[in-house]
Amino acid sequence: MPSAHVPATAGGIPKFNRSQIMRDASAHYRRAQAYVARNPYLRGSVVRFGDCLRAEWKHAKAQAAKAKLDAAVVVRIDALKSEILNLDCKPFGIRIGAERWALVAELSTLEAA
């Protein structure tokens, strides 16, 4: 069975800058070591690089999820604006006040966040 090439973004998995994550983990490790060395109550505690690396991966994944969420919010804001414009194009005999008010309220909450 031939091995198929799977792209890095297959299945919606975002690409991560692994070298930046390693740099951040190294800096996190050095800060943690310095903190343990300065604090007399933590003397004898062990700082593990793996724990720092795990924390940095968790942080990177949270950042990616936030960016994805922000993109979804931007798409929803654009959709709301187009719906409001479509309401404005309706004839005068159709009452759009309540629907327009609901759309504007949702738009203002999304833009405030």
C-alpha cells in the first residue's frame, strides 16, 4: 500500500510555528528556573522543560482557537451588516423595526467584544 502525502493542514488542523514554540518554552523554562532559585520556599523544587513545553503548546493552541473564533465573529458581523442593508431595501409597507432592532443589537454586542 503506497503512503499518501497528507498536507499539514489536513482535517482543519492549523499550522504552528514550532521553532517559536520551542523558543518560548526555553524562555519559560529559564524564567521558571530563575523564579525557583530566587524563592527560598521553592528550593529543591524541580523545573522540567517538558512541563514548560506542554504549557507553551497549550498557549499556542488557545491562540489558534481564538484566531479562528475571531474570524467567525468577523464573518458574522459582515452577514449582519448585509442583512441590515437588505432590510433597508424593503418596501415602506413592510414593518422592519423589531427585526432591524434585533440585528443592530446583535451587531453592537459583537463589535463591542
